[in-house]
Amino acid sequence: MGEFYQVQDDFLDCYGDPAATGKEGTDIEECKCTWLAVQALSRVTPEQREILKVNYGSHDPACVQRVKDLYGELNLEKLFRDYENNSYQRLVGMIETGTETLPRSMFLEFLNKIFKRMK
């Protein structure tokens, strides 16, 4: 569940509404190793890799936008939505088949609070 939460956090840093999240995302500018960056690197062409290399980690708004445009070209938002839905189903299955000693309702309640969260 922690990985699921972190991937959501990486996505929201890039695509979240600052009015909802309470912060401006800076992962691209700070050159963080995010889920989005890793997914991009696993899908890019050599030309797209150069775009990432030149723009990722820059504080120039045009460079940040170029990275976001590349994420769009790579359809990373859809990839995230698929990951989110698949992870939710996998986690529900793990919770439901866990041992009788685990508080299933607590895990399900927490999972439902973070599923498709906006902040």
C-alpha cells in the first residue's frame, strides 16, 4: 500500500491541482526519481531520452513544460490510471485473503481513502 501511495504522490506532484493538493509540484525541477520519470525512461526513444536529459532537473518553466509534454506523448496519465485501478484490485485481493488476525476493515477503509485521491 505504501508503494501505491508513493506512486499517487508522484503523479499528483506533476498533474495535481495545487488548489486541491495545497502545494506546487516540484519533482521535475528537483530532478527526483519519480514513478513518472522511471516509466518515461523505460518507454522513450533515443530522441526523447535526450529531451529528458536536457530538460529534467531544470527550474526553467519551459523545460518543465517540455517534460510534461513528453509525459503526454508517452501517455503516462493513462498508464497511471491503469496502474491505480490494477493496484487497487490487487490490494483488495490481498486484504481479503489475509490472515484472520489482520484488521481487514481497517486496511480496506484506508485503501478506500487513498484510492483516486486528489491531494
